[in-house]
Amino acid sequence: MKALLLLSLLVLSAAADVAKVADAAEVADAAGVADVVPELQEEKQLLEDEVPFPEEEEAAMFAAAAQDAPDTDRMFVCPSGWVRYKTGCYLYMSSLSWSGAETHCARQGASLATFHDVFEYSFLQSLIRQAGGSTAWTGGFYFQTWRWLDQSRFTYFSYSSLNSATSYPCVYLQSRAGWTNGVCSTSRPFICMKRTDTC
């Protein structure tokens, strides 16, 4: 038994020594590579610095880029009655079922609104309150998982109460609490949303 214990200690000691040698070799290899890389970078830098670039060509290049660049200062205007927020236009509408609301939004070139963070959610809540409402359908629904009609990821899960998703698959906002889900055939106000490129 003592011999077995002694043999085990010798094997472990030898394995530790092999590991130390391997680690030292890796460090040496890494140091060698690190020494080569700055040299290559310096050579490349010298070549880039030596390339002449005529001033006329540079001026023409910048002028062409300025003409082709999109006008970042261009403002978009939402249609009459719509409210602008971030990258979209929003419209609070009177009551329809969830599918009726989606159809109505689609006729407007929009879809039921989505929210992906507390800021978008708070904006939609304030839109509901400004219109004198307390709830509104959104584009969220349940089919095997929570989804948005516009195919964006469903990432904001701050709901006030959650009913059985299979029986109550449509998402609506509450103006003073988190979102919840309800029966899709219930008539509620709703919020349509257009992205800036379609406003």
C-alpha cells in the first residue's frame, strides 16, 4: 500500500514537471511571435507612409463622397395625426379586435406597434394616456413563444399579469401597468406604427 502511495506521488510530481516545461515553451513561443508582429507592423506602416497620393485626387474623392452620402440632417415628417418617436410614427386608434386592428394598420401601410425596452414602452403608455385611454392592442402574440408581427425579437418582458398564453394569445398595453395578454376577439383601442422609411 505504501509503495502504491509512493508511486502515485512520483507520477504526480513528474506530471507537474512536464506541465511546467510545456507552459515555459508556450510562453517562449508567444514571446517570439509577439516580437515578430511589431516588426511586421512597422514594415507595413513604412510602406503605407511611402505611398504618394496627389492632392487633386484626394479633393475629387472627398467631393464624390459628399455627393453620394445620404443627407443625415434630413428630417422625416409623420402623416397628419401621427406622432413621431425615435425611428417611427405612431397613431392611437379607436376600438377593434386584435386581428381587425392589424388589418386596419396594414391598410395604413403600418403594423401594430412593438416595444423592445422601457423607453418605447413608456412612450406608448403616454400615447394611450394622452388619448384618454387605458389600454391598447400591440403587435405581440403567442405562438409557441412570444412574438412580434414585424418579426423583431420579443425582448421586453415587464408584464403586469400573464394569463394562459394559449387561451389569451394577444398582447395589449395598460397605460398605468405592465403589458398583459387577452382574448384576441375583444374590442380595444390600438396603436399603429410606421417605420421612418415608410412615413
